[in-house]
Amino acid sequence: MLRPLPLFPLSRSKRHGQKTGGRRHGFTLIEMVIVMAVIGLLLTLAAPRYFVALDGGKVKVQQQNLATMRDALDKFFGDQGRYPETLDELVQKRYLRSVPLDPLTESPNWIAIAPLDPALGGVYDVRSAAKAKGSENDTATTTTAN
């Protein structure tokens, strides 16, 4: 006659005829402390590199946004024969979809540089409103459009 299978199978040691001896299975406190120490050590090595890469990425995005706006300014001047009065005019005339955000300040607050001849318009070039943190940021914000 067939025996029904048990709902909870026996542990491996009982199946092989061995006793468990009252010992619990799991991690000891020292094993957990060692694992946490290794994780902490790895984080101290990886976290600074992550934040440096994050800041570098923001500078690259800022440079790309400046290049995009300067290109739109050049196209506007080529089409209209003057520079726009504000950056919003670039959006209204569809040279830009929107004024891009400065990733360092997280807002669209760019510094507009007027041309030498005020009759040509109000925005000749743009710079970031973020304070310069180093030579990388200085070159990203002071390049002029040609």
C-alpha cells in the first residue's frame, strides 16, 4: 500500500539518519559583523568615485546646454540679422523647445551677455549663474559664441 507524502519533509540530516544535535542553522554574530565590515569598506572606496562622477556629469550636461543655446543664438542671428532680446524669445520663435536647466543650479537662470552694439539685441552669449568651482567650470561658462 502507498504511504502519503508528508506535508513538511524531514530535514536533510534526519533523512540520512543523523541527529541535528540541537544546533540552529543560520549566521553567527561574528559572521554578520565581518560581512557588514566588508560592505562598509567597499562603500568607502566606491562612494567618493560615484560623487566625483556625478559632479563631472553635471558639468558635461552644463557644457552641452550652453553649446545648444549658443548654436540657437547663432541660428537666430543668421535668420533675423539681430540677437534675441531674451532667451524666451528663442523659445517663442522655436529655436529652442525650452530654456534648458542649468544642472548645477537646477534652474533655468542663465546670465545673458549683451552684444557690444545694443541695437543688435539683448542676448549675444550666455553663461551659467552657478559660482565657479574650478578651472573646468570656468571654461564651460566663459566660452563665447562665434
